[in-house]
Amino acid sequence: MRPLLHPQRTLLSLSLSTLAASMTTSTSPPHTNTTNTTIPPTWPTRPYTRSHQTWPYRPTDFHRADPSPDTDFYSTPRFVTHIDNPAISLLKTYYTHTLPRTGRILDFCSSWISHFPPELESAVLTKKELEVVGMGINDAELAANRVLSTRILQDLNEQPLIPAEQVGTVHAATCVVSIDYLTSPVAVLASLRERMVKGGRVHLVVSNRCFPTKAVQRWLRVGEEEKLEMVGDYLWFAGWREVEIVTLNDGGGSGGGWFGFGRTDPLWVVRGTNTGEQIERGTGA
């Protein structure tokens, strides 16, 4: 489940320059199962604040313009990147300082590339200390992703559960610019939390590009800040805690960008931690 390729992408909204100014600064230290010992970069990070006591969204918010099966839409492999090179570089740096180098990572809504940095690729391919499970819906794309140790073909909009037998226990999870396509995000994320070790994190990477006919309707109606809060709601109502919004790039600056001019792709991570609490999942999609 990946967004539209460069340069034919659809710009859905402008990034929020005011968002970064309102954030607190955090170095976001990695969890203890991350072996990286270098000092991480400083990214503006703010805690998600729950605004609703009950699930605030309607079923129609998760309708899509194209209701046809995703397996049909994504049947043709797309060996392209969906964020620009500066955003990819930032994401690799973020992963370097936040993802574990031992254990197991789940990359769901995966594709032919996971944007993992060389250190993590080495942990998988050379040291054999890390496994990466990839879940996606295009066999050819998953087969081309060399960092994947295990490949699972599954449409999470048809089966919104993380399969226990195939995935096992994971120490971290990633999803790159695809959370906007899930029609039952809380079910998927609650199921993922059941597979996650205590203290493990899920990292939901957000930009402002998508296939508009496959993104859920509310995603197309709201601005960037509301999108980020919406993803925070997904995590909270799925039982994740210590939910944070990290700004890797608010979309300003020069170089890179669309056709190489002006702004670069904005990039955020909305992340949550499995604290191990017994939490009754709230009603949600």
C-alpha cells in the first residue's frame, strides 16, 4: 500500500510551519534494545494529546472513492520511491537511532524497499542478528525487498489482523506513508500491539502524498496537523501509549522537492509504545 510515484504525485495539502514552532524539543533516545550508541539528532517532538473520550470518527470517514479490492489496484508492481531523496535520507537517519538491531521488526504495508539504513541491513544480511518481516499485497515488490527475512502477502483491509503464527513476537514495527489507506486502522494496530514486546514501538511515517482514490475520505478533507492527530487517535484507541509526533521535516527549505525545486517532502513519525498495560480497546475503525 504505497502512495503515488514521483513526479505524478497528488499534493493534498501544504505542510504546517507553525506546527514545529509549537513543539518541544526531544532527542528521543532509543529503547534499550537498540545497539546504536551515537548521539541521535534532535527532532522537534511533542506528545499526542487525546481530545476525545470516545472514538470520534464515523464509518463514512473510512470510505474510499475506489472501493474495489486493493489486490486489484496494486496488482502491477511499482518499483519507485514515494518520497523524495532528502526525505528518504532523513528517514534512514531516524531509523538508525530508533530501531533495534537485534530481534524482529515488522514492516507492514511493505513494498520493494523499506528505507532501512546500512547498519540495519548489515544486522539482517551479514550479522544475522535481526529479522525483518514484511507484509504487503504485491508479491513481486516483496520479493525484490532484500532486507526482508519473511514475506507475508495479506490485504490488511480485507484481513485487519497481524497473523500471530507468521509474524511471531516483534520488537518494533514500521509503516511508511501508508496508514492513510487502512480502513480498519484500530483493528490492525490493536492486533499489532498483541504481537509487540513490552517497551516496543510502532513508527507510523506520514507525508502528504497518496493515491487519492485509495486514501480514506477524512484523510483527504483535513490538513496536516489534523492528519497527525488522527493517526495519534488510531494508536491511542488501539491501546498504545506514550504516543508522540516527531517532525523530521516540515516541508520547508530548498533543494530536492517536486521536480527538484522549492520545498522538500514533509515527513513526520507518529509513534506509540506498548507499555504492557492491560487496556480495553476503545470502539474504533
